Amino acid sequence: MSIEWETVIGLEIHAQLATRSKIFSGSSTAYGATPNVQANLVDLGYPGVLPVLNREAVRMAVRFGLAIGARIARRSIFARKNYFYPDLPKGYQISQYEQPIVEGGSVEIWLPDGARRIGITRAHLEEDAGKSLHEGLGKQSGIDLNRAGTPLLEIVSEPDMRSAREAIAYMKKIHTLVRYLEICDGNMQEGSFRCDANVSVRHKGRHEYGTRCEIKNLNSFRFVERAINYEVARQIEMLEGGGSVVQETRLFDSDRNETRPMRSKEEANDYRYFPDPDLLPLSLDEEFIEQIRSALPELPDQKAVRFAHDHGLSGYDAGVLTASRDLADYYEAVVALLGDEAKLAANWVMGDLSGFLNRDNLEIGQSPVGAKQLAGLLARIVDNTISGKIAKEVFEAMWEDRSDADAIIEAKGLRQITDTSAIERVITEVMTANPAQLADYRSGKDKLFGFFVGQVMKASGGKANPAQVNELLRKMLAG
Amino acid sequence: MTAAEIGRGLRAGKFTSIEVTRHFLERIDHAGKQLNAFITVTPERAMADAKRADARIARGEGGPLTGVPLAHKDIFCTEGVLTSCGSRMLSNFVSPYDATVVERLAVAGMVMLGKTNMDEFAMGSSNETSWYGPVRNPWDGSKVPGGSSGGSAAAVAARLAPVATGTDTGGSIRQPGALTGLTGFKPTYGRVSRYGMVAFASSLDQAGVLAQSAEDAALVLGLMAGHDARDSTSVAVPVPDYAAGLGRSMKGLRIGVIREFFGEGLEEGTGRAVRTALEGFSAMGATIVELSLPNLPLSVPTYYVVAPAECSSNLSRFDGVRFGHRCKDPRDLLDMYKRSRGEGFGAEVKRRIMTGTYVLSAGYYDAYYLKAQKVRSLINEDFRRAFSEVDVLMGPTTPTPAFAIGAKVDDPITMYLNDIYTIGANLAGLPAVSVPCGLVDGLPVGLQIIGPHFAEERLLAAAHAWQLMTDWHRRLPPLFA
């Protein structure tokens, strides 16, 4: 008997907020400094020090809440989550527990079979812990508290995802959103954006959830996918073998591509949450919230709808172009400079440009060919100075020496030949050089037309205007 | 001589701060030795402070307390000076920064003599829980001075310092103030910054003064108080000129006498002294009404849930990792935690950490912590209702005069009941003061005056009026006269 299983996934995403200073102290949040130079007495949890809330972190959390259509709590509470660990200087983490700043809300994800809405239970502010370093110190462990007190927004989804692919689409959507809102740099390698995945399986059609496992600290989309797929397979195998899933926290080992138990429910800490008496309840007034609302940028979904509607792009293209704000801005700049030709701009941005960026591992902001340069190139296609094929050659040259399209076209003599008599001269040469093919064509072998087009283009060094070549060839071959 | 009198003498050129400072350092060295009032004496720093103060006074600068020495309770962080909090855990902790209170009093030109003994992490009512040993009451060396600011109280009572800072979480300024014949002032919660004060129970802790008079308390409080951006719970209410408000008349002052404070457990002599004081206020034109705060008797159990809960979390940072005591040769992380904390904390601190951990645990939180918070709001409500009828509340500060060292050490419940009259003001965040109102068998007892939030001026004026018509606050312990 074969049972159909359904996967249920919820994600807890930790987005490091892009504030200059920490959430409860004035020290810098910059990444990569020498250990412990960016930890002041507050971060170190010295006796007598007190936390003071960074208003910028609050503003960023509110931006996020408004962008997902959530309720912004007019009053939220900071609590202490108590546990001992050397990289947790105070012996407790300040987080929000019972009354988070953001509640409810949702985002839409696009899948091959249509759109799905994923619910967001809550998003709350908290401080990050430091790092324990176990390598290169012999038998000792080191503690780096530079990260301690860095502001995090923990975004908790509903268990609304049904496959690893949906989980990735959701995570990418949040990734796009936080970067649009400029509240997180989204750098996953540095850990600025990471997640825990709650995974369970159940018989398809059942309402109650299966026992879940939480996979901790996944810091790449690929790892999320692999960890979930492994975990789903593991749970199904266990259940089908007559066993049961134990509720526990697991770690993903990316080298061995498997999840491993970290601690069971019984070993879980009792965090003894209680309101932090050092911080007053956070009260937000309407004016503060409205100010943030009115300053919200155009969001990716809104932008995609506009691109589709105003530019006549497909939903897919609009989605790709709005996946990052920089990419969308680049595309829009090209369209604006060209005046029109949105589809041409979209194809180039998603095609050659994205291809080269990927090849050289560059962000759009680092592109050697700027929006103005690309628009200059495309303008030469539009006005027939060069063909689309030559344009690719020009683009490659622009990429290498960062010069303008016109300069390259001029220097390399790539200007398209549109002079009818010049093209006719080339056609005559080709006809003369290929008498047998000419005779065959004229005796009814129409397929040879393509051969003559190819020969003419080759003889013109690719510069002859293809439309004119077609037209003139047809006329002259007919005799 | 009071702090205010020393200040006036300095500005009149009758003596210099260096002379005054030397006088107190000598007293600490000789007369004070047997009291164990100080954990650290800082003579070099004191003399340097005094020299600077003299220069300021000579230029005609500074304020009423410039050049006047003081002692800080060892709970306040002092840059470059041991800040032990009365604990073995911090017996090696030299603070890298000054508490806001320390900084403000230094800026005002006061001279730091040293750091006073205290109950470990301010947990205690007798100053017997200190790692540095008990403090003796100057009025009777076999008795406790009260706690947790016992060292500050003993130091001022024996005139080893003209004035001292203290902190009050459940009565830790007022109770030792009462037991040593001093004016012990606890301001409104949020009136004085807690930055740099080693935290015991953050929602209750408040810094204040142990002084010889209401005038001294007013002057020092005026320098300490005010908003501090580094403490989110400090309040941005302007600081009035407390000293200027001292002369207010008591005529028409409505005094509420808390019925619950005169029941079982109140020692007879103490009760008599307090009632006599009330008659004194009546004679000054105040009206006395008796009223009831029905939930107030719940303040001790409520406090012993809230305070340990907060302390269990506040003291988690003492883990041997970054500062403080670390055990020798830990086998592993868990061993380091267990032994460092096991060795570093004393019995009372451990008792409270365990109690606090228990009341916050899953399954017990609602029954203890949450319920205590609810009772706390009922107590608040009792006070609010009372202050809609009267201007101040009065009653005894403690149920009895000072008790013998060792008498209650093994009985925490009896010890905790010593704070039965003082805890309410902490739970409600109210300002309160204890002023000397008599001697019972040669030991001082105190009258407690509690006011509504930010009514410091009113309390100081009442205390001052009382001190104008009595001389209890001028009495000295016979051995230190």
C-alpha cells in the first residue's frame, strides 16, 4: 500500500537589520572587524550597564510590517530569554516574546503552477549573540562578541509551505523584500540573512500536523533546499518503517548533506521568559507609523504589476526584473533612456547582461556596462546601425574595455551596411562564386536560400543589414 | 557637622577640603576600624579630589557640596576602584567606568573617601551576607546596622563620612537609616539613574542617600537626580531645587496613617515613638487621618517573588567568562559555570537565584511571577487611592530597633519580615524617607514618610520640619560622639 505524504514547512528567518549601531548600544555593527573591538561595556554585559533601544531598528521593523500588510503593535514588550552560553554575555538574550512589534501579514510567491500566499505569524526584534571560535586555539575556545547585540528581525511564517521549492520561493521573496526596504543587506555568507526550518510530514488530506523537527541555522538557499529534502525523506522513511518522528532540533551538515540531531525536546532549555525590567514597553504612535508608511518605496509586487501593465512584459519577466531593486532600477533606466522598446531592454537585461554578471560573479551595481551604456548599444540596434548579432559582439567588447557602443562600432568598423548598391555588389560576388548552387536554386531547391544569406553575411563580415539582404537576394536570385 | 555645614564652612574659608578630607580619613582609620563599614578606602583619590575642590572654591566656583567628602556604597561602579558589591564574585572587579551617580557627584566636586560594605549584591537586611563580613552598628557593636546599605549607614552614623550613597530595593536605605539614626532617602523609581549600579532587582532598585539631615539629603539628591539617556527607565522630569523647598509649612498637610503598619509585630517602643512623632506633626498644623491599604500586607510575599525573579536573571552575567571570580582549572564549560558561581556567591544570593529561577520556570510562571505582578498592581492601586485623600503617608520604618548580629541569620523568613513596612514603596516606585524619631533602649528608631511619585520636595520638607522641632537626628552614638 502506498501512502501519499504531504510536507509541511514553516520558516523562521533571521534578518540582520542594517543599522549602523547595535540594537541596545552605540557600538558599530560593521562585519569582519578584529574580534571584540566592536563590543563595548553594554555588549560585554558588564555589571551595572543598561540597554537603550536603537530607534532605527524599530523603524526598520515597522517598515517590514507595513510592507507585508501586518498589524503594527502600538505597544510591544521586550523580554529576557534566559540561558547560559559563553557567547551570550548577559546570560539572557533580549527578545520579544508575548507582544511582538509585528503581527500577521503575508507575502505572495510565484510558482510554475500559479501564485500562493504565505502567512507570516509575527516578526519581532531581538539582539544577536556573539560567536564561539573553536579553531586554531588549541584546547581553548575563543569568544568574539563583535556580533553580540546586532539587531535582528526574526520573521516567523505560518506552516504554509508544502515543498522545499515553496520554502525557497518564500525565502527569496523575503530576501527581495528586506533589500527593497533597505533594512537588511541580505548577505547570506556573512550570516545577515539565515533561517531555521520547521519540517514535518503527514498523510495527504489530514488536518493535524505531524511531529516536527527544527533544522537550525541554514545560511544559503541551496542548503535550505537540500536540508528540507533530506529531512522529508528521513521522516517518511522513519514513518513508513513503523517508527515515529521525535520532536527535536537538528543541524544540517552541508558536507555530508544530512541533518543530525542537536537536542531533543526533553533537553530543550526552559528559557524563563519575562519582561525585561530595564526597558520600558515600546509605544508607537500613529504619526510615527504613518511617517514610515508614507516613505515606503514601491514594493516588488507593485513594481512587477506596473512593469507587466505599462511595459507589456510577461508576468515571468516582470518577476525576474523586480527580484532585486537594483536590477529593476537598472532596467527602468535603460527603458527611460531608450524612450521605448521595453521588451528589447528586458531581453538584454535578463539575457546577456545577467549572463555576464553571473559569469563574472558580479552584482548589478558592479556591472562594467552601465544602464546608460546599454541603452546606447540598444539604440544602435533600433536605428539599424548594427544588427542584434553584431550587438552581442559589441556588448562583449564594452564589457571588456568599459567603453561606449559607438566608439567600439566605429573602431571595429562594425557599422551595418545599408547601402543597397554595396549589398548588391556582395550578392553578385557570391552568385558568381557559387554557380552550381545558383543553378540548383533556380531549378527549385528553395532551401538553398539560407545558404546564400549565410554566404552574403559572411562576405560582408556580418555587417550587411539582414532585412535588406533577404529582400535583395530574393530579387536577384530569381534572376 | 552635616554635609551642608561643611560646605558652608569651606566656602567661608573656615577650613579647606584637604583638612576636612584628612579628618574623615583619620576617623575611618582609627575610630571606624571595628565597624567594618568600608570595603575599600581611597585616600589618594580623596586627597586629589580635595585638592581640586579647594582650587575650585578658591576661584569662587562650585556648589554647596564642593569639597565635601562622601562614601559610596560598593554597588556603584567606580572607575579604577574595586567594585565588589559585597561579593566574592566581584572581589577582583575593578570597574572600567563610573556609575552616573558617581560621575555626577564627582562633577559637583564631592570628594570620594571610599566604598562601603553592604549585603552581598544588596540582598539582605542586616549586612551579614557580605563576603567582607558583617558591619557593626555604631550605637551598639553587637547589633546589626541594617542592610543592605549597612556600611554607608554605619559610616555616616559614626561620622566616618558626612554623607553616603545607598540603594534601596526593598528598604535598603530606609531600614539601615532607621536603625542607625539617620535620614535615609529613597527617591521615586526613575528619579536617579541606575546606570553603573550593579543590578539586583531592576524594577525596584533605586539609588538614594544616607544623611545626617533632611537638608543634606536634599542637597545630595539634587546633584544625583535627573534624566540619564543611558538608563531607559530614568524619567525626564525636571529636578526642582530640593533645598529651596525645605521651608514649607506643615500647616494643612494631610497625613495618612497606615493602619496595617501598627498591627502585630510592631515593637512597643518603636510604635510609641512613631505615634509621638505623629502628634508632633499634628501640633505643626497637619491633619492626621487613619486609613487602610488592604493589599499592603501582601507586599512581602510579592516582593520575594519579583525581586528573586529579576535577580536570577540579572546575576546570570556572573559566569566566570569575562570578569569576576573564575574557579581554578575548570574541566569543561559546565564545570566552570558551576564552580565559579558556586564559589563566588554566598548562601543568601544562591537562595534568591534558586527562588527566582523557580518562579519563572515553565509551569510555575503564572502561579508565581504573573500573580505577583497582579498583586503588585493592586498595591499600586491602594497607594493611588490613598494619595487621592492625603498628601503623605506615615508609619514606622521598621518593626523593631536594631537586632543582634547572628540573631536572624538562620531564619530568612523572620529576616525578610524586617522589611515589611518598606517594601510597599519599592513595589509602587514611590519616594520615601526614614527620619530618626526616638531611641528605644539606646537604639534609634525611624519614622517613615511615603509620598506620591515625584513628591520628593514634600517629603524633604516634612522631614526638615520634623528636624527643626526635634534633635533626634543630632544625637550621636555614644562611642563616636
